[in-house]
Amino acid sequence: MLAFLDPPEIILIIVVVLVLFGGSQLPKLAKNLGKAQQEFKSGLAEGQKDAAPESKTDSTN
């Protein structure tokens, strides 16, 4: 995903994030980002589960 970024660019991004959010806010930010990613994945899985029976019935018609 980050293949297009060189190491100096990644370091610069990390420094900017530290300056903007501060060291004390980073754990909370990471926790919220992890929760959002987990909810997104579960929503995708639920959507695929709901769409699977519809696609089977559509292909038989």
C-alpha cells in the first residue's frame, strides 16, 4: 500500500502526525482507527453475505 512512498517521506509523515496530534493523542487515534477498520470489514462481510443469496437467485432466472 505504501510502496510509492520512500523512507524519508514516511518519516516526514510520521513527524507531521506527531506535531499535529501530539504523543498523548496517538494511542487514542490508533484505537479509533482500528475500531473503524474492524467495523468496515464486518460491514463488508455482512454485505457480501446478504448479496450472495440474491446473486444465486438472479442467476437461476
